[in-house]
Amino acid sequence: MSLNIELILIIVFATFIQSAFGFGFNLFFLAIGSIFFPAKQLLPFCLLIAVFVDVFLMLSTIRHRPTKYYDFVFFGILASPIGIWLYFLMDSRVFDPLLGLLLIISIVLLMNNRISIPNKNPLRSCFGLFIGAIAGAFGISGPFISVMLLSDRSLSSKATIFLMNLFFSGITILSLIVFYYKGLYDAVDLSNFIYMIFYAIFGFGLGRLFGQRFSKNVYQNVVLFLIFIAASFLIVS
């Protein structure tokens, strides 16, 4: 995949969103990127950048780590190989509309803050298995995790960001290992990869500097609208 202006803008805006809100990189990258590139081919490249963002956010909030939900994270990572297997099993005719449907569901979850899920075991572990499989197959899990974690009012916002990015990091690293051994990165040009990381750092820095200065509701609605357009395109294409 060549590094063109469309991909650069997608990387910058996706890392901006992740930096400002704590999640959303994969969601935006795959949704908007699918307008310009084949959606299934985007996921391996998306994860190459996402792992740096996820690990940084996890480490920057590690002081706020809670004492619970690690069973949820563990079972999510445990189930991700099922999703990765499904990724290789599906062709674009199946992958694209399913991704579009997941994006629509993600929008509904993000817009409806009244949805609440009991966070007691064993339901929490079962929910981790379900989300982990989805994340392994499609690279999207943030909205689903947020429903679980935000239902617990005892968690601080930074504790939630830590848990989400711990979940993301584990699944992303596992996916990268599998994709590497499957040869999906054989054609990746090192210089292009370095540029991709540079633009990701630039977007992340913008999110840190200016993310809190914008109206969060207006900005979120614009992002969700763009994702909705991309999801509709994936479903009908």
C-alpha cells in the first residue's frame, strides 16, 4: 500500500481522535480508509500504527490502573485468535458488509450513553470472549468495551483508558505476530513505515494539544457522521 495524501490524512485524523478520546483509531482508520482502499487490506497496516498508540496510552495511564477487569482483558485476548482465523477465512464480499454493520452498531453504542451492562462475572468474562473475537477479526472493539467499562461508575476516566488500551495492545500485538508470519508485511517498505509513524506522532501530538479545546459533542457527531457514510458504503458496495 503506497503512502499517498489520502492515507496520510487518515493516519493524522485517526491518531488525533485516539489521543483526544482514548480510543477510536481503528474505528476511524478502517471506516474512512475503506472509501479509498480495500477494507480487508487496511487492517494489517492499521495495526502497525495502532500498536504504538495503544501502548503509549496504556503506559501513560498505568498509574491509574484499577484492581479489577483483568479477567475481561484476559478472555478478550484469549478469544482473539478465533477472530484472526475468521479474518483469513473471509473474503472481501463477506468482510466488507460485516465491517459496515459493526461500524453502524458502534455508532449506536457511542451515541446512546444509557446502555448499561452488568459487569459481574461470569458475564464479564463472556463479554470479553465475544469482544476479543470481534477485535481479532475486524480490528474494532472500542465502542463495545466502552459500554462495559462505562457501566461501572466507580472507574475513573483514566482507569477506563488504561483498561481499553491494555485490551487493544494485547490483541494488536498478537495479530501483528500472526500477520507477520503469514507474510502480510513482506511488501511493506521500511521508509514508508517510518513516515507512517511520523504522521501518527504528529496527529497524536495535535490531539494532545488541541483535542480538549474543541466542542466534544460537535466533534464527535462529525466523526460519527463520517463513519456512518463509510459504513453505508461498505454495506451496499
